[in-house]
Amino acid sequence: MALQPPPAGPDFTRGDGLLPAIAQDAATGEVLMLAFMNAEAYAETLATGRAVYYSRSQGRLWRKGAQSGHVQEVQQIYLDCDADAILLKVVQHGPGACHEGYRSCFFRRVTPAGLEIAAPRTFDPNAVYGEET
Amino acid sequence: MALQPPPAGPDFTRGDGLLPAIAQDAATGEVLMLAFMNAEAYAETLATGRAVYYSRSQGRLWRKGAQSGHVQEVQQIYLDCDADAILLKVVQHGPGACHEGYRSCFFRRVTPAGLEIAAPRTFDPNAVYGEET
């Protein structure tokens, strides 16, 4: 196996400049969500200590919790071996990360009979959100 | 917020047919790796109960552990709210998921001084791998 130099940071030359970022609850290990970051979102996350993503659908930075107050305080950041995926250990403020009203976006479990809701709703999204989560 | 019908399964019309898939240790919650799945990889994962990804670099299915024996036995699968990200709860067989010889691919932590190795090496990748991990 050829030796490769260790990465200096996320490799935003990959994935058309958008790398997947996992937000994991720093205390419980629960995976809260997956979103994408561009270099600007990553830099702002480092600078502010709050998770900032890049919204592919809206084509702009997505400061998680800007509207809802459900910010993600970043405690640690890890990169994977290829430096093209990012893992954030976060403190999720508020009742949840998901715009559908759940603590984790991964609230649907695959079963032989189809998808089932596998977690309780923790808040009413209609009371919280317009378009910014 | 407009009502949307719940998804029937992963939405492979998104992400050019490749969706990010997180492998998480079912027992400890450790995030082991992130890779991508196409519809065929997802179907084979469901059918076999072992994680199968799609290698973007090699342009073909990637049956995790085919060479190393470090297979991932899938215990549960979750989809996120938009059905465009997949979470696998797995039993990682063997000493680790990472082709660099670590249990998790996320073994590098971001620090103010740069990246640091944050986990012990659990195996010698030279002794295990050619090209299939």
C-alpha cells in the first residue's frame, strides 16, 4: 500500500466541493442528521463553533438553527481517511434536529413491511419552522 | 408546512443515484465509515444482510469485507426525513472498517494545530488489503 501524506483538512476538491457531514450527539452517540458542507460552511463552522451546512436545494449556506434556535454546538470534528467526509460531535440545542419534528432525522426504520416511524415526535414543526431549520 | 407522503424507500432519483450511507456500530454507537450506495447496492444489502456500497472511484459495487473478511452485518437500516441518506446499524466483523488499519475511518480529529490521530491502529492494513476493503 503506497504511503500517502496525511491530509491537512477536508478535501473540497472532491465531491464537486460538497462533502457529506454527519452530526452525531456528542453525549449519546445518536446520529442526528447528514448534510453537506462546502469550504465556506466548514470554515464558518470552525470559526463560530456552530454547525453550518450548505443547502443543495437552496444553493446557499444553511446556518442550522438560525430560525428555530435549534443550533448545533460543535464539540469535536473528525475527518475520515480520505478526508472527504466530516463527522461533527455536537450538542443539539432544543428538542431536535429534524424539520419534521424529531430529535434525529433518521426516525424511519426499514422493515420487511415497509418504513415505520421508530422515534417519538419531540416538537411540532409547524410551530417552529418556516423554511430555515 | 405542506404535508408530504412518507417515503417508500430511499429516493435514488436524488444525488445522481448515489446516496450517502453511514455505518454505525450497533452496540457502541461509534460511526465507522461513510460511503455511498446506489439502488443495486442497497438492494443487495437488504437481500444479504451485509453492507454493500458503490465505489465511486472504481465505478462498481463494493462488497465491504469481500477481501479482508471485515464484513458489516447489518442489523437495522434507517432513512432520514428526505429519504436521501441511509443509516446502517452494523456489527463490524474483524478489527476495523478502515483500510488504513483503524476501527473507524474517522480516526483524525481536527485541532487548532492541525489534524491529529485520535484512535489506536487495530490492524496492519498491509497484511490484509490489496484493493478491496
